[in-house]
Amino acid sequence: MNIEKLTKNSGGVAHIFGGVFVAIAYTLHPHHQTPEIISGQFWLIIHILFALSLIFGIFGLIGLYQLHLKKSRLSGFIGFLLAVSSLIGIFGLNYFEAFINPVLAIESPGFVDNYGAGTMIGLVTFLFPISGAMFLFGYGLLCIDLLRAKTLNHQAVVLTIIGTFVFGLGLSGLFPMIVVKAGSVLFGAGLVGLGIAAIRKQDPGD
């Protein structure tokens, strides 16, 4: 097995794990964000799962783009950069929610009562929507380029686009938590589909 094929397959596997973990993390994510919930063990487990989904997502994107590289246009490359950057940014926000906010929930419950999971604190108020916009445009541009080039299974790419849109809308805070949960399942299923399609693709030049 050459390096190119190994990268492709590892990227596909990473997408499968990332898709499963993001769906589980947000499906089980608590609806209410009280100090008691944020300081609990279940909150930590959920956010560790989400962190793993982000790490696998980054490696999945690298493997996916390596598979698509020969057919990619500038829009696909920009989408790839935006998508990877968004996951890195979201990872930082998730770190705050997983490891810093629980301490604040214990030491200063009033702080959590005012700011919830922390997305409305200072610079985070700016970074969270920016990361979300990069997520939407990144995956959108990359997936549209994948469709144009017919790099991977059409259904998996379309499902990823739909999942990205619904998940992004849910995370905007304008819709109820059920939209976030539904979006995470759709997006996760799309990533799993992309991963399977990448593994099944025998010749990266096809």
C-alpha cells in the first residue's frame, strides 16, 4: 500500500469516527446549561467526544482533500482551508467549555448563570459566529467542488451539504436545540458517507 492510498484510507476512517462522535456528542448534549450540569462528569464526557470528532474531522479533511487534489479548483482549496480553520477554532471554544467553564461553574455559579456555556463571553462572542461562518462556507465550498468534480459518491456529498447547513443553523442560537441535534446527525451521517466513499475509491485519479 503506497503513501497516497494509506493517507486516503486513514482520512476516510477519520471521517467515519468523526461523524459518529459528533452525532453522539450533540444528540446527548444537555439542553439546559446550569452550573450543576456544566460541572458534572457527563458534560465533560460529551465535550471530550466532541473534541475527538473535531480532531478526526481535521485529519479526515486532509485525507479527503489529498484524494480530491488533482481535480480541485480554487474554490475547493479555499473551502478546505476554511473548513480546517473552523474546526481548529471550534476546538479552542470546546476546550473552554470542557475544562474551564466547569471550574467556573463550581467557583462562581453566578458567572455560568449569566453566560451559560461561555459563548457570550467577551472575545468568544465574536469568535464563535466567525468559526460558524467559516464552517458553513468551508464545507459548502469544498462539497460543491466535490460534486463538480464527481470525486466521491454524490449522495454522501449532498447529505454532508444538507447536514452542514442544518447543523450550522442550529448552532447559530436562533433555533431550538432539536435543530442542533438533527443537524449533528445529518452532518455526522454525511461524514460517515464521505469516509466510506473515500475508502472504497480505489484510484485517487478516477
